[in-house]
Amino acid sequence: MDLEENKKNAIAFYKMAYEGNPKEAVEKYLGDQYIQHNPDVADGTEGFIAYFERMQKEYPDKSIEFARCIAEGDLVALHTHQTWPGNDQYITMDFFRFDKNGKICEHWDSIQQIPEKSANPNTMY
């Protein structure tokens, strides 16, 4: 496994899909199988494409920043800061598993809205 290449590809995949081109993201970065663990997204590539096409149509002005990227073995973890219309802000933790060909084949995530008030002065990213 080329950890640096996997990190680069995970970020490129997520950014491309998030910014409105999930079909190209699937063609370039996914393997023969894609297992989805997010309960809001159907399993497989068709479900992924449909979800991100709908998101782009409904929320074209959303943005994403990548705070960190960590790779180990066949896994890449992304920590993102997302801003949505109305200045709703979210932190996500995404985990991607890569197959032996360096293609993404599985995804898990956790999403949390950034609260207006915090018990500490630290950011979530």
C-alpha cells in the first residue's frame, strides 16, 4: 500500500464528489465493489452518485476544508470542516478502505454539527 497516494486519492475523491462531480469521482477512485456504511446513502456506486448529485442540487454553495488526513494499512481517515447554507457548520470523520489495487472499496463516517457554545475554548478541528 502506498499510504501517501491513498491519502491524496481519498481527499481528491471526497472533494470531487462533494463539489458536484460524483460520477467522475466514482470512475477515477472506486474499485469494483463499494460498501457504504452511512445509513443515509444507499450501498454501491449508484447510491453514492444519487446522494451526492442530490446534495449538489439542493446545496450548491456548501464548502469543505480538510483539517487532517491519516493513513494506516489499507485505511485512510479524513477530518473535515464543512460549511452549509445559513452558515451551518459540521465536522466529519470519514474512513475509507482501499483494495489491493489502490481503489476505495468501503466507507464509514460520523458527522457532528458544531455547536454555538462549547464548554472549552478548543475548536473541533
